Amino acid sequence: MSGISVDDVTTAVENTVYTAVGLGILGFQHLQVQRRQLTRQIEATVRQVVDQVERSTAR
């Protein structure tokens, strides 16, 4: 019989699944951070455009 038991295989599979789930969660959180940063950048650009339009129409 080989030196690998069913418990060893079960533990390895569980660890792999936990690692995959953890990496998935980290990836999702990273995407959320990127989305928030992009939203802030777009909002700042929109504010600048609105300000420029208001200044040009006020003249």
C-alpha cells in the first residue's frame, strides 16, 4: 500500500478548495477597489467638465 491515506487526500482537497475560495475573495475585493477608484476619477472629471461648462456659459 502507498503512503497516502484517504485522510491525506481529503485534507489536500480541502486546503485546495479553501485556497481557491480565498483567492477568489481577494480577487473580488481587488476589483471592488479598482471600481471605487475609477468611480472617483470619473466623478472628478465630470465635476471639472461641469465647472468649465458653467464658467463658459456664465460669460
